[in-house]
Amino acid sequence: MSSSDVRAILNLPQAGQAGPSQPPRRPVPVKKPEGISRELYALIGDNAPSLAEAQASLAAFKYRDRPKLKSKAAKWSDEEPDARVEYFGKFNLHGPSVMEYSQFEYDQHLVDPTWTSQETAYLFDLLREYDLRFVVVADRYEYAGKKRSIEEIKDRYYTICRRLVRTRTASDPQTQQQLLQAYAFDKARETKRKQYASELFHLTAAEIAEEEALYVEIKRMEQNERRYRADRDDLMRTVVGLDSGLIGLEQANGEGVVGLDKNKKRKREEEVPTPAPTKKQKESAAYDLAHCIYRLPTAPSSATSSHLATRHPLHVGVHLRSTKLPQPKPNAAIRITDLLGEMGVSTQKLVMPTRVNLEVFERVLQAAGGLVDMKRQVDRVEQEVRTLRAQREGYVPPTRQSRSMSVVSEASTRRR
């Protein structure tokens, strides 16, 4: 780097150049912007933030002189009334229209002993004037020194409307029904509703706290009831065997768990008539018989059955018929087993446990049980006969001499 380059960087005159001396430059004073304190501006210098400038401009705009009005506001004048009425006439909207009636209709259908014809006309004039605002009508109502409540005014007006809608011929019955529903009004219910609302509005703090406590208690009881019902459902699934596939769920649910009277339930089942099979059911039965299809009968739902029976349909799990062999009666199982053993029939297994064989085997068990019961009855009767015969053979009638001796002995005992 040469000396000329150094001089150029330092803004020094080149060697050998003699120029006139220039006076030193004075710094241009910068005006302090408004909105910034003097101390802060001395610290930050010219680097004023944009936010301070924005605030300064807002302050300058805020404290600017208000514009002077050239003229005063013009007063309202009633010049050109037609133009003003035409302009504001579009805002003069009326409310719902009031139904009209003739004197003939009033005499035929609208007579009320508590309302006269003149008072009714006065009421309709008020309703027409105040656009069916019943609160305003009740406030302005004063006929012959008589005051009417809002409920009485509504009841009279809506009753007249309903009667007129019914008596007048309607082109569309559906529209007529909609009008009747629109004019429906229950005076007693409205009075009671307002009474309840007034009582609720005038409740004390203690009564409000009591009602809140009752509400919380009711909610707690409902939650407990839902929890108890869920626990009961789980218990019934466990005890009755719903998930394990028991067939007689309704019967076990009604008799074993609920504890219903068996006789009443049997009578109720006997009273239910069996419907006759339809043509479609007959064709289905023939098809099932031809293709060896057996359908389990559906248990009829009764009024005493639990809601589990409707929510969880009955089902039978997959099983072998050999595991569902009918068993003999417990009180006569030994005798029935011995009887069938003498006939060469086993009660523990079947060679071919088909549905037909199981039905035949069940009938055999019933017949064997009937034979055992009959044999028990016969043995008891024979034992009674033998006892009577033994009593008859061992009985000796008393003679005349023995009778006289017994009489003498009785007389001697009395004397003593």
C-alpha cells in the first residue's frame, strides 16, 4: 500500500498539493422530538424508537385545535310535511293483524256471560291500537271502572280466535289445524306458571340453599341407582349364567333371583294362548325337517322378566349332546339306574347321542321314574294290607265269663 492510498483513506491532501485551509464543520443541531423526555433523549441520541415517534404524533394529533364550526345547527321545521311523511312512512310498520268478527258471528258463537258485546269490542279496539301488545293493553285497559288481567285478556282473545277458525270454512284443513295450535292458550296453566315464577323469585337464601341441597341429593341418588343397576347386571350374569349359555335364563331370573311365585307364573303362562302357525312357518318347518335342521325355540318375553332378557338375547353355547344327557330324578336316581341296568340301558352314556335319541332317552327316564313311583306306592299299599291282616288274625273277641269277672273286679275296686 503506497502513501497516496493512505492519504486517500485518511482524507489527507496529497503530497505537494497546497490548498486553501477549510474551516471546521459545525454539527447541525437536531430538534428533540415531542413525547420523549430530555434525559432519555440525551441517552439514546438520534436513535429514537419508532414507537416513541408514533406516540409523539398521536399526542400532537390529540391536542390539536378543534375545528371551528362555520354555522350553527339548523332547527327542525315542519316545511314540506308530505315529503317527511313519505320518507318516514316506510318505518311505520304495524304488528300482527287482529281478527275481525261480525255481529251475527258474535251472537251465534262468541257469547260469554262474563264479557259483554261492548266490552269485547272495546278490547279488540285496544288490541288493534297497540298491535296485540297484551302487557300494554292490560295497563291501558279500563272499561266502566273494571280492570282485567293479562291472562283474562289473552283467554278472551284466543278463545274468540279459535271459535272463529272452527266455524269459518277453511280451504286447507292443515292450515286450519295450524291456526288452532297457534291460538291455543291455557289460562289456568299460565296463571299457575306465573305463580310458581313469583314464588321462585321471592325465595329466601335459606330456601335456595335447601333446594340446592335437595337437587344435589337427588343427583347422588340417581348415580347410586345407576351404579346399583350395573352391579345387579354383573351379578345376574355371574349367578344366572348369561355369559355361559344357559337356556332357561328368564325362568331362572324370575324364580331363583327375583323370587316370584311359581304358581302365579305357571297360571300366567297357561293363560297366554299359543298362536297358530302361519303358512310361512309351515314351509320353514318342512324345509328344516327335510334338511335335518333343528331350531331352538325362543322364550317369550314376559312382563316380570328383567331388562337383561331384552338387552341380552338368550343364546346357547357350542356343546356336545353327550354332555347334555338328561339325568334321572335325584330322589329316585338309584332305583331308576338299577331298573334301566336290568333292561340293559346305561344312564351315563349313549352310543349315538342324536337329538331324536336324546328325546327318546328322556321319555324312557320319565317312564322309569313313573314306574319307580308306582312301585313305591304299591309297596306301601301292600304293607298296609299286611299290617291290617296281621291285626285281624291276632284279634281275640272277649267271652261272657270274662266279661262278668271284669264287672265284679270293677265293683270291688269301687267299694274299696
